[in-house]
Amino acid sequence: MQTDNDTNTTSEKNPVTVYDVVIIGAGPAGASAAIYTSRAELRTLVIDKGLTAGALGITNKIANYPGLTEEISGEELLDRIRGQARSFGAEFISDKVIGADVLSETKTIYGNQGVYNGHAVIIATGSMGRGTRVKGEDELLGRGVSYCATCDAAFFRAQDVAVTGNSDEAIEEALFLTRFVNRVHFLCPTPELKAPQHLVDEIKANEKVTLYPAASLKEIIGQEKVEAVRYALRGQPEQTLAVTGAFIYLQGGKPITDFLNGQLELNENGCLRVDEEYHTAVPGVYAVGDLLCSHVKQAVVAAADGAVAAMAVEKTLRGRKQVTVDWSK
């Protein structure tokens, strides 16, 4: 639904760009929604933290997705779905959403790297948010604890910092830090990094990075600011690293809705409430996939959510009561 005032540049270049639909998250739900909205010639922007930021992206083997006759990784399946959406004109931006205004007629999404606007929003952020914090994390947040290297790296110039995580988001943030800091101690909670191989190769080759496989972060230590982190390698006693910063990119099992700041109604489990077309109580705002907590967590189910929501968005933006687009073409 392009208007005369809309522009064709991306939000990073022009903050007043208004898309027809902004999709937050590019797992099977968000990426499938992008296929349908872009195929319907709606200007579509997808904001995502990376291929391995969600549950499907870190799945080793997929064998039960319809149409697949061979086993492939979740990362490869996602790459195919996103490629299909791109072929229809969907635009993908790598960014972490940190806030949103979804109550206004034009929705505004705030990322670390830009501001993005849309007539409609589909939230597909999944359920890998963290509920349990590391000891000392909350107390030292903003005093050495950070969730955004691109925001805070300059404050740690020529210092030693720790990064914990195993996704491509964690790796990209650690690599960004190497432009400023003296050394990055990368604590990977699993034996192997779960990210595209080119990123794995890049961080392993970086002389400013010390990699700690199978390292579990136990505590962030400090009085007024971060002074050290305590960690344990699998099967070994706990150890302490002297650092002035701790950048945390761990994943959990909680619906990711913190960026909404209470603007949408949640149920007792922290999940968003939607109707049969995945519309929330706020006009123009939809939610799909695992953050709904309402069905079996399977990629094909999340993809179906995305398709239904996308058709509802198209119908609403074009002012119709029934879907009339021939989606088979």
C-alpha cells in the first residue's frame, strides 16, 4: 500500500520510510509471512538478529518439513524460506529490536541501528527469551553489563571484556567489539558455535578473541562496576576472568516481548493474545509463531501462522472483508 509520501530507501538511510508491513523476526513464521505479503506486492521489511537467533536456526536436522525429501539443517531451511521472500521483493535488515510504538496509526520499531516504520506490524520474535539471569547481571546492568556491543563498545576502548553466547548475533557483536577493546573472552555455552561457518571461521581467526568452548557463565562480579566474570568449562572447576565488561547473548525459553513495554496484552504465561487471524487487540498489529504458546512448536505450524497473518494484513490494508488475492500465482 504505497503512498505518495513513502520513499524507496531503507530506514537506515531515511528514517521516514513507511513500509506496508514490518515483520519482527525471520524464523519460519516471520519469513513465511514475508513470502505472502511481498507476493501480494506489499512493501515488506523484515528485521531479524540472524539465522541462528531462533529455535529453527540452531536445529541440526529437519526431516519432517513438507516438501523436503532430504534431511537439511534448520539454518538451510530458513535460508531457503528467506530467499523465496527476497525473490518476491521482501527486504531483510539485520538488527536487534529494542523498542516499539505500536499504538500509533503508523507503527514505529526501534532497533540498535535504525528506526523502522510501517502501516502494520507482524511480531514473530519466538520464545527464546531469557527469564533467569546470571548472578550479578541485574545489579551491574549499565555498569559493565550490556546486551548491545554496537551501542556500548566505545566505552570499553583498550579494555578486556567477556562475551557469552553461541549464535551469529553473539559472534557479530564480539567481532564489532574487537575494533575497540584490547581482548574479547568469548564464552560459548556449547562445545561448538551455532552460527554460519564464515562467522565461525572469522572469530576463530581473530587475534583479539580468545574462545572458550563449553563455558558456562556463572556470575558477574563487581561492586560499583564489572570487575570479573566467573565461569566453568565443562567437567572442570570454576574459574575467574578479570574483565570490565560482560556482553550477554544467551537464549532461553520465554516469549520475547520485552521490547513492547507492556503495549500488548499478555496471558499468564507471558504470551501474546490474538484472534483467529493472529490479530492482537491493537489495530494493525499481529503476532505469530512460538511466542503465542498456543500450539505445538513445529516449523510447519509457525509457517502456517505467518501465512494466515500475512493474508489478514493484506486484506486489512486494502480495505476488504475477504481475502481476494490469488496466492497460488
